[in-house]
Amino acid sequence: MNVSIASALQRDGYDATGELNRPFALKRLDQELESHLRVPSSPKYTSKLCCLRPRLVAFKSTYDFIVFIGMGTTANIIAGCLASNPKVSILIVEAGNPQDIADTTTPAKAFDLRGSQYNWAYRTTVVDHPDYTDVEKPNTCGKVLGGFPCLNYYPWVPRSAATFDDWKSFGGETCGWNGVEKYLKKTGK
């Protein structure tokens, strides 16, 4: 192997034979996540990687699927679908504290969490439209296990069969009631 290629591979976490150096790669993943998830560490909020590190080191060094969207409703649905195959392994990366926190598990406290460390506090600007002025709006998004529902009073309201059937014109037959009914029943269990 060319020396310059070998040194570039080693710099990127591979050994001289081109095999991935797993401890180095995990450290790099840690560093990458650390740089993107800028969340202050504190006794109340342990390391943002507390969910990731123990599982990568203690359980597996490779996974079939890595879901980088937290442990909210969507990630759990995706992970649940992937987990229907017992032969695959799944890692979900969550920036939130892995411990149950009373403030985030009590729907009545959701309003108080809007400006807290448990909110990603994304902001968007309303699209310019004759009926609107350009206004920046806060978007509450939970930085906790459970995600969005933890800061939004745990809403889950399934739509009617007629609503899903209306959606067929946008997304095809699978978006209609017959396509989603079995999944809604699974969710309600």
C-alpha cells in the first residue's frame, strides 16, 4: 500500500491494512457528536454521550443501524420497525439525560421547560406571505428521552379514517386508513 495512502487511512481511523481501528473510530465519533451537540455538562445533565458511550463500549462495537434522531416518537417508530428483524442491532443516539427527570415526565410541567436545558429551542422564520409578516418563531423540541412530547404535554391524537384516506392523494395507498391502521393499533398497545 502506498505510504501516503496508509498514513491518510490511519489518520482517519484505519490501520495500515485498511481495517477500521474501532477504538479510534469510536473516539472520533465521540468527538464529532461532542462538537455538534453543544450541550453543557452538569450534575443535572450528565455527558451528552452518556447513552452512547456505555453501549458502544460495553455491548457492541458495530451496529447494523444507527439512528441519529434521538429517542422521541419518530426514532422509536423507526427503531421499532428495524427491530422487527431480530437479526439486526440498532443504536439510537440521544442527547438527553438517560435518567427519568420528573420535570420531563410530568405533562403539567411542560410549559416551564420551554426555556430550559431540556429544549433544543430551534427558531424558524415564517415564510413571507401576504397574510403573514416575517416573524421568527420558537419551536419547542425536547432534548430529553422521549423528545418532542415531553415538552408539548405528551400529545398523541390519532386522526380519523377519513383523514388518512384524504392523505392517499398525497402519499399513495399506504398513507390511507388501510395502510396505517395496523400501525396505529400497535402504537396504542
